[in-house]
Amino acid sequence: MRIWVDADGCPRPAKEIVFRVSERLKLPVCLVADRQVGRPPNKLVTTVRVPGDMDAADRYIAEQAAPEDLVITTDLPLAALVVAKGATALNPRGELYTAENVRERLSLRDFLTGLREAGVTTGGPAPYGPKDKQRFAAALDRLLTQRLARD
């Protein structure tokens, strides 16, 4: 199993949690971004810089992720692609994406995009805070514990 991190949109506290998990459980992690991102001195953590448009990192992860992998992302289309491929997707706020809820969230996202295009102010997500960090750490721990127990 490899952990893929859509590093363009992943908050630093969530990446730090992933780095600690990688070190503790000896799991490989790959940070993918369209710009240079920092990484710890852990040899299990690698980076891939993808040139191109804003979706280049998402396309790279979707192509490379295998069914046993975990993808950390806030990007709903990427989550939908990897879930359809059989991989697991988790957002940095600790929400696990499933085939059912990712379709629902994509529909809501499209609806809100339509509202914004019509001039309606819809707001954005709340700032990433300590409770988000706790939820992410707990969800990641739960998910990896279940995964590693099966293997």
C-alpha cells in the first residue's frame, strides 16, 4: 500500500500527520503537486512535481494509484476517479469518500458552481483547524488499522 497526497490542496498539519504515520508504520508516501513541496528527511516520502495545468497532479495520481492505495485529497473529481478504481480516498478533514457519497458531493459541488456562476455568493470551506486535524488523524489511524489487520 502507498499513500498518495494531492499536495497542492492538502493542509500542512495533515501532511505532517501522514509523515509521522509513514515513519511509524513504514508506509511509502508520494506527494504530488504542480510546484515544489517540502518533505521530511524520511526516505519513504517522495515527491513528484508535475508540470502543466492545475489538474495535472490529479491526473497523475488517478493514473498511478492502485486499488490497495490510499489517496489524501480535497478534490472531489480525483476522489471519484480513485474510488471507482478501487482505491481509498480520504480528505484532510477526516471524511472517507465512498462510491455513494462522492457522487452526492460532486452533484452538490456542481450545483454550487452553477449558483456562483449566476452571481450567488456561496462561501467556501471553513479554515482548517485543530478539530479538523484531530478528525483526520483519527480517521487515518482507523483506516490504516483496519487495512493492516486485513493484510
